Amino acid sequence: MASMEEHDSLEIRCVHLGGQVTFNYCRRLNRGLPCKLIIGCWVSRLDVVPFLCRNFRADDLRQALQPEPGSKLDNLLGRLKQAQAQSNPPQDDQ
């Protein structure tokens, strides 16, 4: 049976970082869980889905691979609103 480290030395260009990364980096990026883009990035290089299913629990994979809700812009705007609300608390008119 193959080990979890079997593909660790393979390299690919990371769309997030813009440079070369190893499979080892991608499979552990998210607090020991795979990057959410691992399937799309590695599917042409290796049989990544069976590898993930062999080496990670289904619940962990669902958590790691689930896309973030909303777009990046939506998330950024939401964070800006939260920051503004925290820095400008409502004042009581007395």
C-alpha cells in the first residue's frame, strides 16, 4: 500500500502563490488538510481523488474542499463593514 508521502516531491505551479510548490505543501496547507484547489491543480498530474480518499476522512475532505461562501469581493466588503461597525459604534442621542 502506498504511503501518504508517495507524491510529496512532485512540483506544480501554484495559482495562488504564483510559483512552484510541492504536492506535500498542497496536501497539508489547510492546518494539515489539503488546499481547497488541490483536485483542480493536480488532476492532470496524478490520480488525486483516490489518493485523498485513501488518506483523509470524508468529513475532513468536505471541510477542506468546501468553497468559501460568496466571492472574494463579497467577503472583503463584508469584512470592511464589520471593521467600520466596530470602529464607529452607535452613539446614544440624549
